[in-house]
Amino acid sequence: MTLLKIAQVGTPVLRKVAEPVSPEALASAEVQTFIDDLVETMRDARGAGLAANQVYQPIRICALEVDKNPRYPYKPDIPLTILVNPVLTPIGEETFENYEGCLSVPDMRGVVRRHARLRVQALDRHGKTIDHETAGVTAGTFAHEVDHLDGKLFLDRVTDTSTLCTWKAFAMHYEDAFRRNVESVVARYGS
Ligand code: NI
């Protein structure tokens, strides 16, 4: 396995709409190895997710996994998930406020409004159809990763820039209140 370099905000590849992956390309040894490396890189950096264009591959693949993540201790667990050519569709009108961070945006967090329920349609790494619903904080994580594939960063969705803060300031001033918000979101949506 190879740890990949993670592009930082300002790098043009983060701002390009990533290209769909054909079934043939997905089945190739090259792309399968890339997915293994993407997962290893996400785990090494303790990300909750990582999109291919964050590691300089402008293709529509992202990985998600939360397993008692110390970077996001309040996030409900997400089993390892690979999404290929994902499409997210909001279900209903409900939204919630999520305090997000990103491996491509060093030492910065901010409040983003996300849909509380989403339909997730994609292929898995073996080309099998994924079609399920996700909700709550986990839906926020899915939306953040799929945004990457459309060339968007969470910064673009921060409407109140006074919420922008370093990770240290987050821990000092905002984490307690945000944890309470997460608890109520999880109680409402189950994740
Ligand atoms: Ni990110």
C-alpha cells in the first residue's frame, strides 16, 4: 500500500468536477489498487472520509469510515464504504448544523447546514449497486465527501464566517455545545 499526498486548499484539482468511472476502469487493477491506497491514506490521516480528487485523482470515487475516530470523537461510526459515481438526493426538507473540518483545509472548522436525510445511490468498488438512505451526522459526512467530487469545499457552504475557527479554538469554545447538538441529531435520526 502507498500513502498518497493530500491536496491542500488552493490546489486546482480540489476545484474540478471529477470524472465518472466506467465499469471497465473500476474493475482494473490500477483503480482497485488506488482504492486500497485511498483507504490507507484516509486511515493514516484519521479522516472520516477522503475523496479521490483530494489525492490528485480527478475521478468520482470516495471512501468513508468512522470507527471511534479521535479526530471526531462525537461522530457515530460508519462502516468502511466506497462510493463510485455517487448521487445524493435529499429526502424531505429537514436540515441540521454540522461543525465540519477537512483534511484539505488545515486547522480550520466551520458551521455548515446539511440535509438531515439523503438517498445514496452509487456503485461499490466491485461495481455492485448501492441504494440506501442515510441520516443525521452520517448524512453530513456523505454530503461533505460527495461535495469534494463536485469541486466544492465545506468552506463554500459556511454562511456565517464568524463560526470559522482553528481546531484548538473549536475545542475551547464550541465543542461542548456542538456535542450537545450532535446528541440531539443522533437521537432524532439514529445516526
Ligand atoms: Ni473534506
